[in-house]
Amino acid sequence: MEGLLTSKSTLPAAARSIVDSVMVALSGQKAADTQGSVVIESLDSLSSNQMLDNARKLLTDYGGFVAAKPGIAHFCYGALESEVASLPNSYTENGGGVLLASIDSRHIGFVAWRTLPNPALANAWEVKRLWVTPAARCKGIGRILVEAIIDRARAAGKSELLLDTAPAEMPSAHQLYIDLGFHPCPPYDGPEMPGIQYMSLHLSTP
């Protein structure tokens, strides 16, 4: 399994998607409570229009959730409309990417990552917009998506993942990050915002 983890970064995007599916199917804990294998796909310029539409729908649904939370709506909703319109370029042009999770050909999860403009953070990626549809929650999909970014970050030689979250509004996501080894850190991209927890995961070579 470790050989699969370290070598898949050299494969084309379509092949990586197949490898991710096989890895999830082989992991009993990750695939528990799902009806089929979880497939992780990269959204890029070669993705189908249907996949792009599904990605936009997932990100828009995330935005609707955020907009309904007065404590955090002001924090991250403003950029979402342009992100949705520009997918996947809103992340790929910032040194990152977008992953979608699907079960039985239904896209049910979204996560993205990007680099940060601060030169001091050149070896870090920022995890963004983790979202799983309500009907697909409590099945480990969020963990699979974040672990897929962790795998890619290690393969790319990155040493740190950063993110921000709102523990009071997103308790399940916050607990997931803790379970994966993220820990609180100082604000890394601007001034500290009320109600926002900044977190970091230092990566080691497996």
C-alpha cells in the first residue's frame, strides 16, 4: 500500500482516480457504511461538463450553508461566487487543485487546496471548502477527501497543510481535523477573525 501511495503522483489524473478508488476499497475503515467504492477524482481542464457542473453545485451548496451561519458568513462567502464561476482555475491557477468524491457515479463531496502568496509558506498548501452532501455524511467521505490531499502534499514534497474552520458552526469538520493530527496555529493569511480556528498539520514522509 505504501508503494501505491508514493508512486501514484506520477500517474495521469485519470489513473490517479482509479488508484484512489482501489485504495479506498482496500481500506475497510474508510469504506465502512458506504454502498459502493468511493472514487476520488481531480477536476481539471479535461473534466467533463457534467463533472464541472456537479463541482459547481457542491461548492454552491457549501456557500449556501455558510451564508446561513451569521457568525461566519462574512468570513468566507464573498469569494465563493467567483470561485464557483472560475472552477477549476480558481484553484489550479493558484498552485492547487480540486477533488471530488463520488459513490455509484454520484458526486457527493468536494475539497480544494491552493498555495499561499506569503513566500514564507512556499512549502505549505491551504485546504479549502471541504463539503459533503448531507445524505452522504457519517460515512468517512470527508476524511477520505482530506487524506487524499495529505497524500498529494507529501508526494509534492510539501511540509505543511494549513486551514481555517469555525468550530462552533462546523463541529464535525473541526473534530475531523483534530483526529487527522491538525493542531491550532496562529493566523497565517491576514488578521485573526472572531470564531475562526486556524490549524496546521506538519507532514512527515511516510
